[in-house]
Amino acid sequence: MSVLLMLAGFMVGFYIIRGVRKTAPIVDGGSKFDEVMWYIGNDYVEQPDAHQLQDEAIAAMMEKLDPHSAYVSLEEFNEVNDPLLGSFDGIGVQFRLEKDTIAIVNVIKGGPSEKVGILAGDRIIYVDDTLVASKNLKNEDVMRKLKGPKNTKVRVKVLRRGVEGLLDYTITRAAIPTYSVDIAYMLDEKIGYLKLSKFSATTVEEFRKGVKDLKAQGMKELVFDLRGNSGGYLTAAVDIADEFLPKGSLIVYTEGRNRPRQYMKARRHGMLEDIPVVVLIDGESASASEIVAGALQDNDRGTIIGRRSFGKGLVQEQIMLSDKSAIRLTVARYYTPTGRCIQKPYDSDHEKYLLESFERLENGELFSEDSIHFADSLKYTTPKGKTVYGGGGIMPDIYVPLPNDTLEYYFNRIVNLGLLYQYAFEYTDKHRQQLQRYKTVKAFDQGFEVSDVMFAELLKLVDEKGIKGTDEQKQVARREANILLKAYIARNLFDDEGFYPIYAPMDEILQRALEELKK
């Protein structure tokens, strides 16, 4: 063996190497990537899966860029894009995996499943003659089985409490609307509340309808909840901000290496220009949510209340590839009206970047505003002289820390481990017939209370998981469960329209917003 080949063998791990006998027929301008794929396709010892190799290589390339540039494979495309389109093709149910079984939580009114007789509480045991119970399925596995092109059929066999045997249904898939306005309702005689979960293709239309309905009910002030809203379409964010700001107000501008600076301003008289507004944000409010919050804050419009937002100031474009897969490529940064880029720092450790909320917890930020420090170089001033900061999310005008009471740790563990939600689902499932006597959320709120028996059942479930608490901690948990457990049961019965009005009294950020509006 020549010295050269011996050295080559040493450098790659003592592999046996022989000289290459042919050259890849790559045309001028071809890439090293094309060369490698040609050699693998022609000379690899086994038949490679070229499609999988390309997918993994492209995904790896995107990971070397920034945390928000990504490859969307053909198989993932609909799953990733459907939430922003305003609808998808499916059977029209909300489900959860309960003890390895697909349990129907709610059936969408007027949807395909309701039309054939599927009920909340049903368990799907078979899909197209394939047993799906006790198969360690994940949510995405279920979605792939139940979703499909419009007008195609899927056959399911369901188990229903109190009915012997399995019930057989054939469901014709249809377009199922997805909503970005979770709820719009009146908190009192003059304060409206609207919660937005994402910025999708239908968001602006939904938002305007919600505002119109609230105004018809006498709304004079608005709580606009963007907590947990991770973003979506830039155009939707601009149009929503336009509803609050006078014509000509700067909302946001974008700029990239090959994207000239582009200013986006309010273009019309908005529905909410004269309405006092409080915007709620938290650590999961990102991207388009931060554009809206930043636009209002920098224009001295309304009050931002809550906790520091996520900190995503990068703009992606989705570029379709020849096989109908896509890349989402960061092409620009966006800046708030004062010139802030609120993108938080990132490096090659994308997982650390996405889980930065844990760092905020560990450094005490979530419990005290004093733990948050901004460099003077990130300081900006609004037209009315208010100081705002860039470089890591939107800092609210009024900060509401998490409660740091050790007596609440026991209850928080019950909630964070999903045990309260699990018990609420099981209770609703077992008592659905009795609970159906409540025809409205108001009737349920007035007529239903969490009993001592229910709380004892919850504690039994908690004890089985090995979670221990003092008598004093359990007293606190009993008080908190009166509201949150009741709200979870209401959600199982009435969806979000049941949850939010009942949960409101224990929502500390919302209560702080109400204090501010009532001053």
C-alpha cells in the first residue's frame, strides 16, 4: 500500500481505501453536493435512499444558519402549513391520547364526524381496519391517519361508554376551519377581551368580526391577549396593528442583505383607534405578536402588561422546491418603529436558544423584574419619551412576575404534570350525561362546584404518582382547584368559550390589566 493511501486510511479511521476509477459527470457550475450524491448513487456498496439522504443533508445545512431557518419535507409540509391556512381537510374532531387510546374531546359543530354521529367521549379503536388502540401512537401519527384529501372516506370503529360492542362509522373528510381568535367576550359592561392564538390567513377577518361583536355589546376598552401566540404571517400582524393606529403611523420595517429596507405603515382608519387597550404578552409571545406589541408600545398606544416576550426578530420566506417540499429561509430582520431589533442572541446551540425560558426561570427573571438587565446600547425612546429596549424581546410596560409562594409548589406540580387536566377529562367522561344538563357556560358556572369528593379523587391520582404535599399546601391546592379544575371541565364541555370566563379570576396578568383599565 502506498504511503498516501496508508495516511488516508489512518485519517479516516483505518478504513481500506482504493483509488477512484471514474469522475462524476457534473456540468459546469455543479456543486460539491451534486458530486457526492452522484458517487453515492453509483458506487455505494448498497442501494442508498437518495431522497432520505438529500432531506437529511438539506435539514443539516439549514441548522447551520439560524434557529428559524428550516427544511420542511414533503411529508411534513401539510402538517407544518395547515395551521396558518385557516382550514385543513379532516374529520372534524378534537382528540387526546388517553392511556394509548384516541379519545374524542370535542366534535366540531357541523363537521363530518358530527354528521355521522360521533360523540365527545368516544374512543377510536380502529381506523380503516387497522387497530390503533394501545399502539403507542403520537399525536402526529393520529393526525396523519385521520386527515386526508377532501371528499375521501375513512372508516372508524369507536367504543362508546354504556354501549356494547364497537360502533362502525364511515366519515367523508371535508374542509375543517381552524380559528385564530380563541374567544372574544365581555369581561364586564364595558371591557372586552379578545385572545388571539396565531396570525393566519383568516386572522384579520376573524379579529374584525370579534371586535365588531364586542362593540355591539358595548365595549369601550379592550384587553388584547397575545400570550402564547408564537406568530405567523407578517402581513396579518401589520393589518392587526393598523386597527389600533392612526393612518400613516409606522408599524414595522424590515431589512436584509438582499432585501432593501421596507416600511409598513397604517393605511386606514382603524376600528380601535379610539379604544383604550391593554396588550398581554409572555415568554411564548413571538414574531408577529412582538410586531404588534412593539408597534403599539413604540407609538405610545396602550399599555403592554405581562412578562418579557420570546425575542424573535427574524423574517422567513417559504420557498417551494421542485418536489413540493420547502425551505423556510431567514431573509431579513424586522425593526419596531423606534428602530429596535428585538431578536435575542443565538449561536450554534439551537436547542439552548429555544429553551431559553428555562434560563429565565433559573436566573430569577420570571419572579422579579429586577433580575432583567439591558445594556444602555439597547435603549430607545418613544415619541412621548418612554424608554424601551431592544435585543431580546418586548419588555412590558407593567411587569407581572410569577408568584413565588412555596405553598403553591404542590399545586403547580399537579398542574404542570398534567394531572389536573387528566382528572378533569376523566371526570367529564364519566359524568358526561349528568353534565349535559348545563346548556350554557353561564348555567354551568352558576350551577357546578368542585366537591370535596372530587378533590379527594384528584389527590388519590396525585398520590399514585408519588407527589407529596403538606396539609397547608393541600389547602392551597383545594382553593386553586375550585377555579382551574372547574375551568378545565368547562373546556371539555364548551371548548374555549367555557374555559376563559371561568379561569379569569385566577389569571394574575389579566387581573392586573383590569386594575390598569379601571384606574
